[in-house]
Amino acid sequence: MLQYAQILTMAVLDSQAKERLILELHEVGIIDFGKFKLKSGLISPYYIDLRLLVTFPHLLELVSDVLWEKIRLKPLDLIAGVPYAALPIATAISLRYNRPLIFLRKEKKNYGKGKLIEGIFHKGQHVVIIDDVISDGASKFETITPIEEVGLKVSQIVVLLDRGQGGVQTVQEKGYQCVAITNMDEVLEVLYKHGRITYDQLSECQKFIIQTSLKHPVNSSKRTHKA
Amino acid sequence: MLSASLKKNLTQLLFQCGVISFPTEKNAMPYELRLQNLTSQPQILRYVAKLVASTVSQDDFTLFVGSYINIPLVTTVSLELDKPMIFVRGKKKEYGKEHLIEGKFSSGQTAILVIDYIAEPSEVFQLIGRLEGSGLRLEKTVIIVDLEDGYVEQIRTKGYRCETLISMHEVFVHLLDAGVIYGCVLRRIKAFLEKKRIAAFA
């Protein structure tokens, strides 16, 4: 059994790595503040573009280390990457921790063998799905369904950032293990604590998060919004 | 150019991880090439990335670029050399900050394109067009497997430098040497390629 002090040290190390990650993501502009038009037409005061991670290989490795702390806790034969942003992350994890990777095709080939899932897999294998963000959770089933259809078992879904729109709960309610490493509240808190954003920016972002999460109530059964 | 022993090694690994297979069903193609299967054996993927890295050691460039289907391969090369990478998506989304080319880059930078194999030269030209249209300069293109259907030559003819790790012919020779395939399989492949070549000109 682990000693209390050890558990505490691990938790502190975890949160230190997380804090460092958040600060570095902001430094290179992956977490950005300004005015950004979203799919829904809303103007967001912040934007997180994890597709930019590929430009910073050292950050890609940092992200994969932070994610691994959650990934390693559940049965795992295969890592599944979701294009686009999560595929480089899943690749980095696969290389660093030596686990086979499968990935979904976003754009199905119209010639040759139009397979939806790339890579080698066998029925009954346990898959951990890696994704960059989770909004209301609806899009996660676009990944879960094809993976289950070929006879694989989804052991958990690990996401880097929870946008705070109830996605984690939605996926959990369907009976899947789903964890997010961090969420927008925590990201803002860390950035404010280190003086990276002003109090005005902080409250503007917090207001926006509350407004948008009210638009997508966590317990709504009519989830028509599609990610 | 890789040495003969490296090519032999590469061939064995590609066969081992299911990138090259020889389907036995009737009416199937005599051989099948699926470079996506590389992701199933991360050490082999890393080995291939190291070989790609060795071919660009003399080149002066800022970043690696790949199409979305080659994201795992190009990510591995990028991590191997700790060099930035960008990727070209198939379609552009109309919302958010999504671009046709994802990742940070600036006009005037030099890129190395990494491709598994050329299925269709027009796709490669489209990709190059998008890169150049965004102000990037293409230093060279590294192709893992040359199918020897003249596609690599087509890219070269337009003035782009290309380097290939191995050709299909070399793969077959090494596999025949190693006793993985027999003469009859090779004859089937030859007949198949001949038909394909004739079809290409027809």
C-alpha cells in the first residue's frame, strides 16, 4: 500500500506537470485570447487549437506524458487516435509507451479498400480512445460506435480538455469510463495565478463559459446540438 | 540512398508488421501494401522514421509536412528529429480557426514532404500546390515505397527533388532471397504489374 505522503507527492507532481503544460500551451498560442467565431456563430473570448501541437514536438511529448497517467490505469491493448488533433497525440503516446495504435479515417478513400479503421486489431482487444477536447460529448460516439462495431472493447476515453458542456457526464451516463485531464476553469485559474491573463479577461471568459454551458444544460435529455 | 543491408532489414520489418502481404484469395491482388499498419508496431514505425531522418540529414529545412493519412508517420519523424510538423487536411471547415494547413508556419519557410507511397500523382501535385500557395518552399519529398509505376518520375519531371527509401522491386527481391515468397508469386506479381502498366497507357 502506498503511504499517504507518497500519494500526496504523486498528486503534487501530477498537478505540477499539468500546470507547466497549461502555461506552455499558452506561451506558444495554442491557448489564445481574443475574439473567435465558433461553429455556433458565437464569439468566444478564448480559443484552444490543439491541432497546433504538431509544431511543437516537445509539447506533444509533455501532453502524452500527462495523458499516460490516466491511460495506464485501465486495461489497454490498443491506443485509438481521432483525427485530426488527437492523432499526433495518440501517435506520441504509442511511440513513448510502446502500444499499438489504430486510427479512424476522417476522409474515407473512394478507391481501394475503404477501411474506416486503420491499423491491425483483433476482436476483443481493449482500446483506450484519445481525444483532444470534449464539448457536449456527442461526437465521441462517432468514434466509439465504429470501434465497437468491429468487435473491440472501449475501456476508456481520455481527453485532454473538458470544455465544460457536460460531455464527460454524457459519455459516462452511456456506461463508458471517461476522464478529462483538465477543464477551462482550471486552465483560466492557472493562467490568472501566473499573471498570464488579467482579471477582466478571466471574468469575461468565465462569463462566456457559464452562458454557453447554460445553452447546453448538462441534464437535458434532448441533446440536439451536434458537435 | 539506403545501403543494401538497410533495405534488406527494412523489407523484413515491413513484412513482419503486415505492411506487405500476399493475399491468397482468388481474384485478389497478388500483393497488398498498407503502410498504415506501421502504427501497429511502434518500434518499426520508429525505425522507418529514423531511415527517413537519415535521408534529410544534409538538408536545410524548417519543418516536415504530410497529408492527414500520414499523420502518424510524419509525427514520428518530427519527434525523432525534434523538428516542427504541419499537415494538410482534405477539406477546409468553415468555422473556427481551422485551416487547410494545420500547424504553425510562416511564408518563406522550407518544408520536407513525407509520403508513404504515391497512389495518385495528382494528389501529390495538389498537396504541393497548397504548400506553395501558402508561401512554403518544398526542399524535397521523401517517399517510403516507390511502386515503380512511374509516379515518382512524374514528380521529379516537374522539378521537385524526390528520395525513396525502397522500391517494390527491391522488396520482392529481398523477400524472394529470404524465402518468404516463391518464384510463382513473383511471376504473378510481374504479370499483374505488366497489365497495370499497359492499362496506364491505354
